[in-house]
Amino acid sequence: MKLVVLGSGTAIPHPKRSSAAFWLETAGGIVLLDIAASAPHRLAQEHLDWGNIDAIWISHFHLDHCAGLAPFLFAARHAPETEVRTKPLKIYGGKGLNELIDTFNNAVGGKLLEQSFPIEIVEIEPLEKFEMLPGISAIAMSTPHTENGHAVRIEDDTGTTLVYTSDTGFRKDVSVFAREADLLVIESSFVRDKKTEKHLELAEAMYLIRQAKPKRAMLTHFYAEWDSVHFKNEVAKFNPICEVIEAADELRLSIPK
């Protein structure tokens, strides 16, 4: 697998961090993990073959994680990158995904789903394994962030595993879900003294990493307060058991290392 960080920030505009989106290349195809409003342009900036994305995972329906879906589909109707495409695009998410896409579609006169290729919308059930792409299995777990928010665990036929928590409050079973992943992508919105229970601060993220025992972990979804601290020094205070990476827009990783 290969991962490209398109957005490591939050909904609040930041000069160096776009909102949430990750490009994941697998043996079965390309998956986009969340699609913020900035994501379609970030795909172009990174020179990624966005017209061949096979699946999009929507972790929850906050706009900094899904608002790019409408402009992405709107662009795909006429873009050179998709004019000869015939393979389906699969869009996965929790209960309410169909309603969300209908809302987007109605806002532009019902044109988003008028594509040269099929669009398959799949509302997943928590803790029920599904085939995301050929040879790529996935399972989702509800997280304490929104009613329909989910973490996802993605695994290929070789056993290589990525877990993406997206936004989540603190709950110990997140670490069980992420156990021994090759890469755990976990939010750490706040350095300390978090302002809401629906996100994590560093101490909580590091606790979950310690319990999950992944091969590597990557912190993401940073508010601007992270700009005033030294990432490696803050992480080192918790004696990490594995490499802990700072997500940054444009960062590229191979999984496993």
C-alpha cells in the first residue's frame, strides 16, 4: 500500500494544512479516505490519477470530511480524466450516506449521478466485514464523534493493514480495533487541555497507540495550537512504543515501511 496525505488539518483554514483527505493505493485499486472541499484540488496538486479512484470512504458527515464529494462528482461529468471511464466508483459510509448524496445531488439539479460510469453507494453496518475492492477487505467501527461516525480497518490479501480513525473521542476499544496495524492513522486534534470530548488530545492518542501496538502510527487532524510546539519533543514525553509520524500535507508513505 501507498498513502499520500492530502489534508492533515481541520475545518479551520490553515496556511499549510488542508482539511481531511488521504489517498491510499492498494493492490485492488485506489481508495480515497475522506474528501474535504479542498481534496479535489489537492489531488491535482499532487499529480494523482484522480479519474481512476475506485472507492471513496466517508468517515462521517461533517463538511471538512465530505464536502468535496459534490465538486468531485460535478467535475467528473466533463473532465478529460474521466471521459473514457467505465468502471464503477464505489462510495462507502454509514447510515445516512444516501441521504447526504441526494442532498448534494438535488442542490445541483440532479446531475451528480449522471456519469459515464456507474456509481455504487454503500451504507455499511458497524463491525460487519465487507469487500471494499477486489482483494481488499474492510470493517468499520462506530466512534464517539458523531452518530454515524466510523473508524475503518482496511486489509489486503497479504495481511497489510491500515486503520484510519478519522475524528473520534476517547474510547478504549478504538485500540482493540486498531491492534497491530501496519499503520494507524489517528487524530490528535489538541496538544493538551482539549475543548471537547468528541476529539483526542495527545495523551489520549498516545495511550491508544500504546494499547494498539501498531508497527507505525501517524497523528493527524491538527488544530493551529500544534504550530507552537515541537512535535517530536511532545511525542517523546510519552515514550512511544513505535515510530509516531506527524501528518503533513504532501507526505507520502509506503505500508509496510
